[in-house]
Amino acid sequence: MQLELRHLEAVCRIAEAGSLGRAAALLGVSQPGLSAQLRRIERVTGGELFVRSQHGVEPTPLGQFVLSKARRVIGEMDALTAGARAAAPHPTLRLGSILLVLTDRLLGHLEQELPGHEIEVNTEHSVTTLTHMLGAGQYDAIMYGEVSDHEVPLPDGVAARTLIPKEPACVRLSATHPLAGQDQIHLADLAEETWTIIVEEDDGSQEAMVDACRRAGFTPKLRYRIADRKMRWDLIAAGRAISLCQPTSPHAEGTVLRPLAGDPLTGRIRLAWNRSTLSEDRARLLYRAAGYAYLDNVPHNTFYRSWWEARPELHPNLD
């Protein structure tokens, strides 16, 4: 076996994550699969690259040497890719997004803002994965959310701009739920409910939700972790769980969306881009497209339309 770029990236991810489990999650592979791959890499390099400790894994002297060379090779490859893309007349826009509602409407506006350009949009379940892929040059730009005071750390060489500085969280519940007829719901009234959340929420939402519920006098029962939107909504429609949602979420059969009284949870939406692969002008056009896509979704929720119109200071500047 010869070492390939993917092997060097795996070694770097293990070192950055500090554990095989976290590295496997970032790489989108199983931990046993990553362990087997590491053993094959170590056979080629001639010795162990990491040792286990009480804090996770740490590189051996051989591992430090391999890491220093691997980072240099990966950096050169990233520079080659970025240079080639910068020289291309109309490079493909590679956009990564967390599961944000505005993604549904984004493509139409991107076609208007960037006519004739190829566009590639992928969704991820993890903000950490998005930022790593952005830093590695695998995405030109990413859209993601942050909840409460949580700030997503961004890699070097990345610029960021806030699209929506504040939006209130709503709760989605079954249309037959006893609270479904209320105009707004107090968080404390949901103390006995079972919640469903996204598989890997590393945007601060889970921590913020737990903190808000504790302030309301209870600890939420987080039972279902489901990434598929339709599966989550079907579960809610059946009355088996409830979920936090963006206020711009569209109607889902058998469910209702209600605001939480007092806005105990708020989030924001941000756009970040790799300066070496995306020009300021294209980043501005992407921001405009994302802003218009968000505005398309505001009318979905009567409560939110009123909330939004009363706060012009939160509206994105799309001029």
C-alpha cells in the first residue's frame, strides 16, 4: 500500500480531534473503520503514530514527524486547488449548509445572482464538519446557525458575515396536542413532553435548549435523534414527540408551529467563505441570494411575519 492524500488527512484529523471517535465522526466513517485504516498507515510508516492516554490519543515522535510532513503536503495541495480555481473563468460554487430552512429556496436565487455558473449545494448534519471542510478547501462557502451565545470557531483564511442576527425559536407539535390551539406556548408547559432533536447538533442549540428548560423548572427528555426532516415531522404528527424549529419552517401535515412565550431561545444565521477560493464579489452575491431565500420563507408563519416586520433592524441589507 502507498500513502495517499486521504491517509494523510485521516492522520491530521485524528491529531486535531484528539480521539479516534471524534475523528471518525468528522470524517464521516465508523470508528472501527478508521482504526483499521490507521493500522494500515502505521504498517507503511513503520511504527505507531499515536498512543492512547487518559486524555484520548497523542502523537508519538514518529507521529509528530509524519504529521509535520502531512500538513505540508495537504497545504500544498490546497494551494494548488485554490490557485487552479482562481484561474478558472467560472469556477463551480461549492456551498455547504447545515439543515437550514432557507436552503430549500436558495437555488432559484443563486441562479438569478450567478447566471450561467455551476452550483453545488450539499447539506451536513454537523457545523464542525462544515467548518473543517471549508478550511480544507472542500467548500467555498458555508451557511450555518448559532444559538444563544454559542460562537462557531472558524478556520484561518475564512471571512464571515451575519445574515440574520436574531430569530426566535418555535416549537412544532402535533395538531391534536392539547396546546396546539394556543397562540403561544410557555416553555414550562412542555415539561412532560418527549423531544426529538437532530442527530448531531453542535451549533449550541442542545445546550441552549437544556439551559432554557432548566430555567423554566425542568430537564427536557431528549429521546429521538433524527436527521431526516420528514421522519421527524411524521413522529411529531403522530403525537410521539415535539421539536424546536425555525420560525420560517413551512407547514407540515398534522403538525402546528407555535412561538415560545418570551423568546427563551433565539438563534442567528451566518455565512462564511474561504477567501482563497471565493471572491468578495461572489460572496456578496451569495449573501444576497441567501437573504432573498430567507425572506421567501417569512410568510410561512403568521406570528413570525408580525414579529419580523416589527424589527426592521434585523433585516439583511441586500442592496
